[in-house]
Amino acid sequence: MSFKKRISLLSAAVALCYGAVQAAETGAQPWMNARLDAGERAGLAVAQMTLDEKLKLVYGYLGADMDNKKTKRPEEAYKQSAGFIYGVPRLGIPNLYETDAGLGVASQAGPDARAATALPSGLNTAATWDVKTAYEGGAMIGAEARGYGFNVVLAGGVNLMREPRNGRNFEYAGEDPLLAGKIVGAQIKGIQSNRVVSTLKHFALNDQETGRTTLNVKIGDQAARMSDLLALQIAREEGNPGAVMCSYNRLNGVHGCESSYLLNEVLKKDWGFKGWVMSDWGAVHSTVPAANAGLDQQSGMPFDLADYFGPPLKEAVLNGWVPQARLDDMVRRILHAMFEHGVVDHPVAPAVQSIDFKANAAVSVKDAQQGMVLLKNDAKLLPLNKSVKRVAVIGGYADRGVMAGGGSSLVYPAGGNAAPELTPKTWPGPVMIYPSSPLKAIQARLPGATVVYNDGKDAAAAAKLARDSDVVVLFATQWTGEGFDMPNLSLPDKQDELIAAVAAANARTVVVLETGGPVTMPWLPKVSSVLEAWYPGTGGGEAIAGVLFGEVNPSGHLPATFPAAESQLPRPALDGFPEVADRRFDVNYHEGAAVGYKWFDLKGLTPLFPFGHGLSYTDFALSDLSAGVKDGVLSASFTVKNVGKVAGKEVAQVYVAPVGARWEAPKRLVGFHKAEVAPGGAVKATISVDPRLLAMYDSASKTWRVAKGDYKVILAADASDKRAVSQVIKLEAAVYDVHGKPLRTSKR
Ligand code: BGC
């Protein structure tokens, strides 16, 4: 027998033995057999568990010490992490290590924060209108999370922007359910491609921070399903998250984490969600009502007032107040997600794994550059000319770095905070400036020029510098964060006055905004250019400079309307503001499903910048719209032409407006396509429309109903596009189930 043959026989024998050992092992523990389906495996494991083992899995700890409560994290939890849950080692069920990671792997405040890569804000990623970019960002986050030993990622925030003053808008994906749902769904998918669980949140209607734990949102089932819940539903369908986090607020009188309507009915029954519902940190208020309403796991203890899912749950189960079958269901759901997403079969390693920070930095910069929105560019001052001689860079800590949003999503960067003196330094701070300096990145691109920085604190001095310069790049920041809202839509700290003074001194001013969301711009007519750079992430300085100099052509489009004034909003004054601890109040969503541009359309209001707006260094023309219905599905094809001189990307948007039927608002976004087009070139694209976006939801029958009639299909570059082209098509009456699957033709 040849040597080669002997080796291959030997390896076959080894493989046989290994297989036999594995079979024997999984024979004793059949739920470890990866060939079985997740539900079956979960059922087999639950059947082996004692009552106390089950109770362990439904009780989560904060992964950090809590000084005000004098508690320590469990020893096994990673330092300054969001959460920890004990597994069942006897049965091969690993511990759950939770991290916030909406924008990157976050740390709770303290001395041992882990350095990680921060993507730009969620609004920036939504502004890319590009699911591939969202997926890649998610995949990066998931890889760093796994690298740091986490297997549950608290990421997937898709609360709709009903309130532009909401301090957490930067974590979410804007005002439109289709765009937000697709973007966040893709991010979740990317995260879970690393065999970790991702968590859709916050379920549901937690759209402002002021009074977030006590306020009561009032909205009907139909309007909710066509707006906030639709965004969550689409994100769930696209991303298939293993977990969902219920929210702090009350909905129609009931807290999110004990709302049987939200958890049992909408999420689990109607949508068929098989994973688990964890509470937000401090969002549980009871044992029996919460467990029976569908909450599967209490999180972050000692955040809640009591350990509701600790000994009180045991007592409730032993007495039958919470049925044993319900506890089994809670555990089965957790295990289902763990098996389905690879948490059991591909355990995370306790030691930090090597992380490719260089590659991850590139992912962050790319996301930032695809999502920055060029709002205005008169006289084509941008891209900056490299032959410019005297440049003033003013304000926004641009000498040191770029702004980040505050709260639990905060990622701590390598190199630390570039402005550690800023306050507040503790929750919801620290105010973080990532050490990626736009000034340095600008200087590096202008070796022959004089680039002078002024911090903008003294408007007169800044104006003097502006007067003596050929061009001014002024950075304005707005720090927003978890746990508080903006008092209004104005830039803080007298920055409006600063910009007005600088623009009066030199009209060749570019304003770069680093904001959590929409702001008003009283100085807009006076400046040449405005670039909305959101919170641009840990590579923000480089990302901004690359766009300013035209190395990358901006292609972001607004994922939310920028109002001209607070008076245009459904709630001109923010309910419950300013915050008074424990105050209970209602927030009446009288606008129903008419959120964002839909509200502006309905009321005939002209915003400062419409939803979908975004300029480029080239020009595009949208044409050849051809819409039609085939096999009951509406699709629209069109051509995107680049009629300018440089390559670029355009976001073609398709809206539908009913001619006869009445919707919550005159039109809805039903599809979009981001096309990369060479100068002089053209790209053809086709989108097909989810029938739910053409229907009204009927609460009584739990169906989506399309009314027979004429509908205008609109191809546009933003929600108020005057150059939009349109075509009227006919739709037959049709009925779809809760998922948007066709049922039958209706007579209505
Ligand atoms: C936030 C959640 C976060 C959790 C854990 C809460 O304050 O609302 O989004 O995942 O804390 O840090």
C-alpha cells in the first residue's frame, strides 16, 4: 500500500472515530446536534432543565458595577458591559455576554472601557440609502463584538423619527418605515453573520427621551401598524433578529414590557417571532403581568426596582400564577435564538481575539462618506479647490476631532476622548470627541496653503479670520444623547450667531454640521455650502475631508425632513418638557401614521430641506419611468443619467400617491435605488413594491387592503422634487395578510 493511500485510510478511520464520538456525545445531549432544527433542539434542552436552571436563563445582570446601588457585576461578566446571563454549562448552554453595539462595540462608563471602531450615526447609515453599506457596517460591529467575547449584541434600533428633538435620533434610521426597516434589517443581518444574536429595539413607540419611562403614547392599532410598527416589522423580516428589546414607555396605558398587545399579539402571534423578548434596562414593573404579557427575560439587574424575574417568578410558577408552560416558553425562545444563530455551536472565546482595526476603520469611513448629505452648494464652492491659499477652519473642536452621541451606545475610541474637559462627564456623558481631526486632514491636503484654526468661541475674532481668508470651513456641533431631548431645533451655544458673523465676513463659507438630527439654519441664505456630516464615527475627520475635497462625491440623502421651524411639527412643543422626575403624561400621536414628510405633505408645509434631499458634485436626470402591475405586484423601472462631469451616485426614489383612495397622507415612499453612474452614463433600474405600502391596515381582520383605483407613481430625487416625473396606473382591489402575502381579491 502506498504511503499516500495509508494516510488517507488513516484519516478516514480518524474521521469515523471522531464522528462516532460526536454522535455518542450528542446522543447523550441530542440538542447539541447541529443538524436538528433550532426549535427541536430548544425543546430537547428545555426538557432536561431543572426549574432553577430555567430561572437563571430568564434573569439578566448589568455587566458593570453600579455605585449608586452599591452592586458589583457578576465576576464572569466582562467589565463595563451592558449585560450578562448565566448559561447552563451542564447542558452545554453558554453564558450570554451582552454589549450595546448600535454603532460599534460600546462600553458602560468607567475606567476599563474597551477601544472599538465606531460607525457614523444610525441616521448617517440611513442617509446612505444603501443596504449593502448597512450590512457591511453590521458585519464589522458583529466581528468586533465576537472579538471581544460578546454573543448578544444590543443593536437594531429602529424607532421612527416622529420627534426631531429626540435625543436618540442619532441611533435610529429616520422617519420612513420602508427606508428605516430595510437599513436596520440589513445591519442586523450583518451583525448576525458573525454567529451572534442581534436585538431589534425599542419595542415600541419609544420616540422621545423626555419622560421615557413614565409617558403614555396614545395611538390606535391601525396607525401604529402603518408607521412605527411597520418599520420594526420590515427590520425583523429583513434581519431575522434573535432577540427583541421591549421599551420603557407606556402605550395606551400599558408599559412596553408588559403589553400583551405588543409582545404576545403583534410580535409573537401576528409576526410569528420565535426568538426572545428581553426588557430594556429598568423597564420591568411586575412579575406576573410582565411574564404573562410576553416578556421572556428581565435585563440589567439591579436597574429595575425589584428582581421580578428572580425569586418572585419562582414563587409565581410554583403557585401557577405564571404557568409552567409559560416559563418553558420563555426559556425555549432564548434557546431557539441561541441555536438558530450559532451561539451554542460557535461559542465566543473568553480572551480577546485579534480584531482587524485597520480594515474596520475603512468600513466606518466608507459608511460616513456614503451618508454625508450635501444640503446646499451655491456657486459650487465644493469640492474645495486645492490651489486655495488661505483657509480658515473654525469651531466644532475641528482641531481635535469629531463629535459622537451620548448614552449607552457610546463607543470608546482608541486614543481616548480628544476633549476630556467637556461636560457632562458622567451619564449621559461623557461628551465624546473622537480623535480624528478634520483640521489635520484638511491641512494634509493643502501642503502649500495657510490653514488657520479658530475655536469659534469669540465670534468677532472668528469673523476677522474669515475676512482674511479665501475660504472658510466652519464646523458646528450639536451634542445629543440618550436620556434627554433637545429643547428646540436650534444649534446650541450661540453657534447660529457665530455662523452669521462669519458668513457676513466671508460668503465663501462652508458649514459642516455634526448634529444628532435636523436643526434649523437661520443663516442658510448667507453661506455658500452646507454639508450634513451627522456624527461621522471614529474616522470622521478623514471622511469629512475626503468629501470636502471631492475625493468622494457626496451621495447621502436625508432620511428625515429638516423642518423650517418647530411650529411645523405635529407637537410644536415637546410633551413633558422640561423633564420632571416621575411625572406621568400622555403623548397623543394625533398625526397617526402621517410621520415626517407625510405630515408635511398633508398640511402643505414647506420644510427647510425635504426628506430624500441630497446634492452631488455632478448632476443627474431621472427618466423613462415605466410602472405596471404583473401577477399582482407593482413595479417601476426607470433610468438614472449622470449629466454632469464626474462620477457619482444618485438615490432614485419612487413614491405613490392615491388619486381617489384616501391614505394617512398624500404619498408614501414605496421603493428606492442607489445607482452609481459614470459621467455621461446611464443606469437602468427596477423596483418592486411591497403591497403593504399600497394598502391601509384593517385592524378587525388583520389584513392589508388595497383599494381599487388610480394611483400616481412618482419618480423623484426627494419628497418635494419639482422635476419629478409620474405615471398614473390602475390597481385592483386586493387583500393581503399581516405579512403582506396575497389572500384574495376583495370586492371593495
Ligand atoms: C437603553 C438600551 C440599551 C440598554 C443597555 C438602556 O438604557 O435604552 O438601548 O441597550 O440601556 O445598555
